[in-house]
Amino acid sequence: MIINRKWAMPNKRTFTIKPIKEIITRYKKEGIWLDPFPYPYKEDALVYLAKFKEGCADGVLFDPPYSPRQLKECYENQGMVLHDTKSSVWSDWKDEIAKKIKPSGLCLSFGWSSQGLGKNRGFEIIEILLVAHGGNHNDTIVVIEKKIQTTLNSPL
């Protein structure tokens, strides 16, 4: 596993931050890539993901709201009703994303945690990028994972 740390100014448009833009460019090759949280956020991620067949994606850019507060703000800013801010919301997204990625496909996760999709969903971390923003800002953590198994929660 590779771990790197870079510094860059924060930006609510995650993919415009220079080291993040560079790592996306390095990993996002041709094929079908899904982004359930494009800026500006306009559709529930599970509704978006339901439009795609299992195993259809070469990769997913998983840049959800990073906290329950951000989740609430994203929904309210779009005039959408938020029913829940429990951690199960993130788990449900991850379960659906894992199903959409084909074997050997990639997930690029962004947030304040290095959790990613995880081994239980059949993924292996290949790289982590810590993007420090200085001051009182949390780092943005980018986790690059490869799908190494096809069934959810099966033994490695």
C-alpha cells in the first residue's frame, strides 16, 4: 500500500483540489465511471445508483458529504427531505457502490476517514493520499481501492 501526504487549499469542489485532481487523473482511465455525488448535489445517491446494473462500472468516485451536518445541508440546499443521518446511510451507499463495481474495478473514496469500502465488501486498499489543508481544516483523505472479490461479505 502506498501512503502519501500533500498540502493544498481546501475547496468544496473536491475534484478541483490539485493533488486530488492529479490522483483522479492517474487512476480514472477509460470505461464506465459512476459519481453518485456530483457537484451540485441534486439526486439521492441510492436513486442514482439504482439506474445501473451490478458489475457495470470500471470505477466509482465516492465523494459523499463527510459528516451528518454536511449531509443535512446538502439535502436541504436542494430542497430534498432527509430522513436519516445515521451511519447506516453511509453503509447503504457503500453496499450499493460495491455491487456496481466490476471485479478489478476501482473505488476512489474521499472524506475524513480512511475506511473506504473495506475488506468486507471485497476491496483492498492500494493507495491512500492525505491532503492537508492547514489551520483548523480537517485533512481530506483519499482512499484508492481495488475490487478483489465479487460477493459481498464473503471470506477473503
